[in-house]
Amino acid sequence: MKRIPEPELMEDEAQARAYAEADFSEPHSHFIALLQAAFPPGTIKGHVLDLGCGPGDITLRVAQAWPSCTVHGVDGAAAMLQHGQQALSQAGLGERVQFLHGRLPEVRLPREKYDVLISNSLLHHLLEPAVLWDCLKRYGVRGAPVFIMDLRRPATRHEAKALVEHYGAGEPEILQRDFFNSLLAAFEPEEVQGQLVRAGLDSLQVEVVSDRHLTISGFLAPSSRGSS
């Protein structure tokens, strides 16, 4: 099945509200568990950049799991970030978490370089996946831990529908629709591996971690710098 791209930004308020109110505790807890398992203790430290943070749930979970870290979440959809700000106020993490509005790669960030780079469910939204890989090289210090989780594309539309029926049952129609479209827009592991090679990021490893997710993780090689 060929990839069918979807809109890069989720700017509709109803859509943003549905995502902010949805229960993503299972995949987001899985993200944190996989991040903890991917790197030795003490590796996740300093300033963390969350690329494509959406309503900020993972941004806040990372700040809670690593109390010594400062976490900056960036997203191009203002509607999403409004919900992130509300969640931040409730979490009481304002001294260590900051949400920033702007599209990649043009966004201006408070820091030139970050110690850790993470992202969840951004890659499949990008028309040009090189945007994400260029951001890793642009914003990551040499040797920075990188952890990215995203959907992986099923082999057929029938498989995509089955995943939506299994994991999206009971969710609002807008979430079921977006989940289906996101599965069609996602990349296969082999495609991601090829992107990394072309970007000079073959120090990162691609791994299938569930029936619908893959991860890209590792350390930025010393030669990974600047934009390609």
C-alpha cells in the first residue's frame, strides 16, 4: 500500500480538543517505558526538546519522569498548544516545561542546541520527512540521545481499518478518522531506515515495537551536524 500523506497541522479546535481529552495513557506510558529502557540511567539529562508535542502529554510525562530535566515542547498548531498550556498549569511544572509555537524548521527556539531530542507521532504528519532528520542535526548536541516513536504503515487498508476498530472503538468519530488517515500516512520501517541513511543518521536504529508503532533511537554520531 502506497503512502497517502495527510495535513501536517491539526489546527481545528474541535480536533485539538478531541486529542487533548482522549485517553492516550497506554501508548504514552509505553513511550516513557521504551525511552527509559533505550538508554542507561543518567543519560536523559539537561535540556530536552520535544518535536511536534501536540497537546503536551508526553512533554509533561518526560518532565515528571526525569525531575532534573528542562523540557521544551514545540508544535505548529496553536490550538494544540492551548490545551498543553492548560495541562501545564494543572501539573505545576511551569519552572521546567515551556511550550513553543512554530513550524519546523523555521521555529525560533530558546536554545541553539539540546541535550536530548524526542518526538512522538510527528513523522507521519510531515510531507517531507527530511524536516525531522534535519532538525535532529540542527538542534542536537553531538552524542545526544534521540528517541522517536511513530506509527508504522500497515500493508493494506483492511489492516488499517482493523487497527482502528481494535484500538479506536468507543473513541469519537474524529479520532477514528484521524487514526485511519495517520496509519495510511505513516512510513514502513524500511522506508525510515533509508531516510536515516540519506540524512547521515545511520547511527540511529529502527525497531518495530508494536502492531502499529516503530521507534527510532540511538545517539547522534559526532559527524551528525548542521542541515543536510
